[in-house]
Amino acid sequence: MQTSPDRHEYPAHWEADVVLRDGGTARIRPITVDDADRLVSFYEQVSDESKYYRFFAPYPRLSAKDVHRFTHHDFVDRVGLAATVGGEFIATVRYDRIGADGTPASAPADEAEVAFLVQDAHQGRGVASALLEHIGAVARERGIRRFAAEVLPANNKMIKVFTDAGYTQKRSFEDGVVRLEFDLEPTDRSLAVQYAREHRAEARSVQRLLAPGSVAVIGAGRTPGGVGRSVLGNIRDAGYSGRLYAVNKALPEGQKELDGVPAHRSVRDIDGPVDLAVVAVPAEHVTEVVTECGEHGVQGLVVVSAGYAESGPEGRERQRALVRHARTYGMRIIGPNAFGIINTSPRVRLNASLAPEVPRPGRIGLFAQSGAIGIALLSRLHRRGGGVTGVTGVSTFVSSGNRADVSGNDVLQYWYEDPDTDVVLMYLESIGNPRKFTRLARRTAAAKPLVVVQGARHGAAPQGHAVRATRLPHATVSALLRQAGVIRVDTITELVDAGLLLARQPLPAGPRVAILGNSESLGLLTYDACLAEGLRPHPPQDLTTAASAADFHAALSRALADDRCDAVVVTAIPAVGEGSVGDAALAEALRSASAAAPGKPVLVVHVELGGLAEALSAAASTAPQAGPDNPPQNAPSPAPAAERLPTAEAPEGAHLIPAYPAAERAVRALGQAVAYAQWRRDAAEPGKVPEYEDINERGAAALIDGLLARGQGLTLGTDETCDLLGHYGVQVHRALPAPTPDAAAEAARDLGYPVALKATAPHLRHRADLGGVRLDLADEEQLRRSYAELTELFGAPEELRPVVQRMAPRGVDVVVRAVIDPAAGAVLSFGLAGAASQLLGDTAHRLIPVTDREATSLVRSIRTAPLLFGWRGSAPADTRALEELLLRVSRLVDDHPEVVAVTLEPVVVASHGLSVLGASVRLAHPPARDDLGPRTLPAY
């Protein structure tokens, strides 16, 4: 590594793995003196044209002086980074700090010249763009605020790298050279560019895994049975459209096939490219397999082998080594300990999983971290039984196992733009990067529904999962996910219930629900369930048990035509006797009525009507459909006679009506759809972060810098807290210390009567219920008497720490908090002071920065919000002033990441205005804000 005379030690935290535009990966790291040979080899593989563009002259080889210069850096004024694949350089970038005259300089000079060189074979992969993000972050860390680059006019690719980055820049032309100068401070546009590049790269990396042109199953056993042989058979039986190979190093010499599939002893022996390798060998042999795959150019791995982090510390280290090794070759990994992947597209037909049956092609994307839950979900979507019937099919399925590399975030990137996926269902046992997940979820939910159930909510994450530490309780994380548009459910049953409705019916325009059916009791149960879910049901319409299919059709048609109705729930019980409606006839009646008014969702609650549910789903089963081109394979047992599919079929493109076995399940799914539809409408007009003319951002920054010069982190004193908050227009009522009765009287004279006397000892602070507060003291006599009472009750003044504060107008006491969580980012919280938030947990949360609309919803989202709006005849509180306070605190934390915690308690919200009676602020040097920094994969 770098040694003397370098001024700084090797900055290991600059190392990063990145996903490139084509979905492959590369490693970015600082260049050191040990890289001389790599640099020379890299330069020899660069074309003469690229060398000319870099040095503005023919430059066939590097001199010894050049090699020394490009490998010796001080990591402050001279920095070089390299992108590597397989341990070899594919691109380099360097900056040199310069002064105003353009000559080499040191700090405080804040400008640097930057230059790139990318191997021709890797141009067009987005390598230079990724390097620019990382060298820019390094430069900002070292106090450089501006880059300058000189480029030949013909070097259009490099000019585009700079101009497309989104930074504020200026361009000039002199002496035949284009000079570009740009500020390194991130802008809204540069962040948007970064996120767009991240999205394209990660989506492409998943697409390469889910739609490979060729697959090798490594570890396919010589005898039937076993994981590898099972996966090989499942891929073959699904009719995979690409080239399939079996690999087993124990195959006898001369054996060329295994189960009719071309077989080889090593992936190296395969004549042609391999896009995806499914690895099913014992963990101790995986490293050798990864090396062979990397050298053969395999693009990605699905590792079903177990024996990694789920098995303990030794396995965890083995898992880290696996990821590092695969990334060395630019490969991404699903797993280890993965159940596998499925892609039902007719262009792919890939079942690289342990599931023996392939779901019918459909519009649901399914992600499960647990193989067992993945099996359960596939089973529920595969069968007509299990309670929910009339299911739609699956587009793609990913079971990530230990999710050592590819995670739910990556798959979300893919599903966001996947035209074959309309609804996303996810089972998560942990969220490795909640901040990024929330950002991606918000974007995805604005385009298609995202339903999530989270396991391990009340305990530690599974052993195999690398999870960032968080101080937020699960309820807070759930609230933040809902804010991002995620439909949060508690069980996989609810996950499927909601997913089927969202995949098959339009979103409701509002909460008004019509209920009709042939059972009065079932209608009343549905009515009660609607009220419990916050919906607005109409009185149930009882068609009686004698209702015919025509009666159902007419009643549903009327309900759908009613402008006062946003959704319809149809309840049905079996009818007995001559002339009773048949399942197929009733299904057709409901389907035809729904098709005539396709803008409103229709749900059916049935009781022991398997036949009706089958009829409603028509040809929507997930089971493979038998036919001349697709004979049944490993067909499941036939359904009971009562549940077999009648002959009626839904017209092409028709909305298929989901059926539920219980009213509460149907209504709960409908309630979630109503809430999600409202979120979509609100998200279309997201609000804005307001500007306040009296905010002094520069003054606050100078104060923070001065305070942090004292040490790594500190809790501010009263005066410093008031000064900092004052820069953002938040005025705190002064509280003067009163160590003696005379000092209390003097403080009261300074503040003016009436005053409050408070004990601020930790065990009494904010606990008016314990008697440590005396209010409305009108004169000195009352003040001295109260002082004596407090000291008599609770002890000496040194223990009580009494203070005197001017009385504020009476109102509702609330608490405002902001904190930077290491996993979720900056979070703003609000609740009423006292038992409401402390005992009942009635606190609401929003991610910072908060918009004006979010501030409005935050105030109204706690259960005790009616106390702010004139409950039982009380005077309404000034919620506009409260919302403004929330927005100002949000701005403070967003503008200054050094502010890691703010607490305002209590804040008394009166009829006109509010009073901040207590405040505390904690500062620390800015924590790593990974989601705002350069693109990088999780480190191992």
C-alpha cells in the first residue's frame, strides 16, 4: 500500500463496487505505488486514438516518470482512482489541485484539473460516469469545490460525460481546446442524473439474471434427485427458450448428455457464452466454481448452495468472500441459500428454482427473501384452493435467500420499468438500506402497486442478512413505508388478497361502497367490516336467496352506474332448490355487468362456492394450461368437484373478479386499495418545501462549524440552542436558572410576571403530573411560596435544578422531534406531549425534507389529532403555526446534516400562535449519507 513520502494513509473507505450501464460490476479503488505493472498493462491495451484524446499528442507508451507520477499520490492534492475487473484496470481518473494561475497548489485552493482514460473495450459501459461520481465525492471530502477539464473538440464521448453529469458548469474554447469548469456541489439535476443511471444499471443487472440467453447448472448430480439435478429438470421441463447445459466435474469421460441436456465436466469446456450459472455444489467448492465462471465470462450467478451466513460466523465470512470474489469478475449473485428465480415470459420460460411447477404467465412480480415463504406464495397463486380463488399469474419470481448481493432494491429497479409486471408483492425479513428502499418504493408506487409484508418484525433479522443498525422501532419504519406509498400488510394471506384485487380490478375513486347479495347476514357482516376499515358503505341490498343470475346482473349494473358508489362488494351464498342460480351463470352475470362499467372495482364474498370462484377466475389459473404445445407435466391433483372450472371463459382483456371466502378479507383488501388510490392522487401533487425569507442558512452554518471545532459531537447549551434555532425562525422562550429564591425573584423581574417555576432535574423534566411545575405565578410572593413548596417536596435546589420562565398562552402541548437514523436517514416526528405519545405511542413520522402537504397530513395523522381541532367545544389550536414550525425544523436538519437530533418539548399551540418552551439540539460531524453519495453496492 501507499507509503512515505505520502501525506495520508491509504483511504480504504474510497473503495467501492459499482454496477455499470450494461449490468456488470466493477471495483473502484485508489491507485497506489503497487499498481505500476497494472497501469502499464492497461495503457498498452488503449487505442492510439484514445491516447491522443488523453494527452493531445501521439503517446504510444508511458515513461518511467509517467508511471511514477500516475501511481504516487498524496490522496489530498493528487488523487487517482481506477476501475478494475478481474483485478485489472479498465479505466482511470485523476485530479490535481491547482491554484488561480493553473499551477499545482495545496489547500485552501479549491479547484482541480481532472482527466480520464477508459480502455476502448469498456467504453460505452458508463465507466467514466461512475468514476466521475466517485472522484467528485473524493474531491469534496478534500475541500475541492470545482473541477476543470480540457478536452479536444473531437472527443465527444468525454465532453458528453461532463455535460450529462448535471453539475452547474461553464464552457470556453481557446487554442483549439474545450475547457469545461463545473461546481461539485450536488444539484437537483445531478442527483436526478445519478439516480437515473443507478436505476438503469441495476435494472439491467437484474434483467441479465432473469432473461439469460444461456444457462449452466453446475452441480447437476449424476443420479436422479438432489438440488442440482432437480433445478436442471425444472429448467428443462419449463421449456426454457435458451441454451441449457449441465455441469458436473464427476461426470465420466465421454458422457455428453444428462437427462437429454448437453453435459460438461467444467463450465470452461462449454463452447459458447454462458449468461447465467446456477450453482448447486457444496459451499467449500463454490469458490472454485466462481473462478471458472468468471474466467469464462459468465454474467451472473444463482447460488442455491447453503452453508453461508445462515450457519454462523464462519459461514458469514465465507459469504463475504463469495461476494467479493464474484464482483472481482463483474458478476452479480442471487443468494446464497436461494430458492431460485422464475420468468414466465414466453420469450424466456425460465424456472431456475426448486419449484416443480411453473406459475401461469401473469402480471404479478413476486419477491421473497425466504424460500419457505416463496413456496407458500407460489402455492397460493398456483392453486385455486387455499381460500383465495380466481388468481392471476406471475411475471417473474425472485427468492434471494441471504440476499448477499442482489436485494429487493435491485429487483424493484427492474420491476419499475418491466412492461410485463403490473403489481409487485414482496415478502421481506429485513431491509438492508431503508432510505434507498423508501426512495425506490415511492417511485414504483407512483406507477404500480407495491404490497409488502415484513417478517421478523419483533426480533432480530435472520442470520444470513446483513442489516444496517437502526434506532427506529418497526412501527416507525412501517409508517415511513406507508408514506412512500407502500401497501403494508401483516400476513402473506393479506399480501395475496391485496395483490389479486390490485392486479385484476381498477383502483377505486373513493371510499363509498355498495353492498349487494343474496344473504342479509353476510351483507351486514360486510357492512360492519367496511366501517371498521374506515370505508363509507351504503346500506346492504338484500336480493334474497331466490335471486336469479339476472337479478344479480341488474343489481350490480345499477350499483356501478350510481355516481355515489366507488366500489361494489357482492355477497353470495349457495342457493338450494329448483331454479336456483348456477355458479357459471352467476359468474357470467357478474362479469358482464362489471365489463359494462369497467371503471369501478368489484369483489365477491362467497361462502363455500368453489365453483363460483372458479367461474369468476375463468381461465385465470396459474397452473400450466394443457394443450398440443404444452402437455401437462407433473400435474397437481384435480380440485374437488365443487371447485372445478365451469366452461365459461372471460373475454380477452376483461377484468377478472377476485373472490374471497370471508367478508373481512375482501373488505380489508378493498380498504388498502382505497388508501393506495388516495396516495396516488396526493402524490400527483406532492407539495413543496417552502422558502422562508428570515432563514439565515449561512449564519447557522458558521455557528455549527464553530461549535463542532470543539470536538466530535456535543449537546448544545441553552443559549447555543436558542441561537441556532433562531437562525431558522424558531424562537424559544428563555428559561433562567434559579438556584436560590432570590435568583428566582430576579429572573421573574427580568422576564415579567406571570411566570412559571419548573424543576428540570431528569426525573422531573416534562413531568407536570409529578408536581414539579408551578404555573401562573402572578407576583414575587407566590413565586417564593412555590419555590419553598418545591424544595420541601423534592429536595434541595441542586437536585431540582429549578428555572423560571415567562408564562405562555394556554393551548395544546405537543412534541416535535427530528433525528438522523443511520439506516432510515432524517426523520421528523410529531405527537402530543405526555401520555399520548409516551404511553400509547401515538406519534407520526415523515422523512425529511417535509413538504407543506406532508406537514399538513403529519399534524392530522395522530389518533389524538381532534384535540387540536376543537374537540368537545374547546378552542381550535393554531395548526398553521404548528405546520410552519414543523417545516422550519425540517429545513434546519435537511440544510445541515451536522444537526443529528432536535427536540422541542413542550410546544404549546394556542388559538393564535405557539410557544416553544423547551429545546435541545445535538451536533455531530456529518454522518455518511450513502443515498446522496456516489453509486455503490453494499460493502463486503
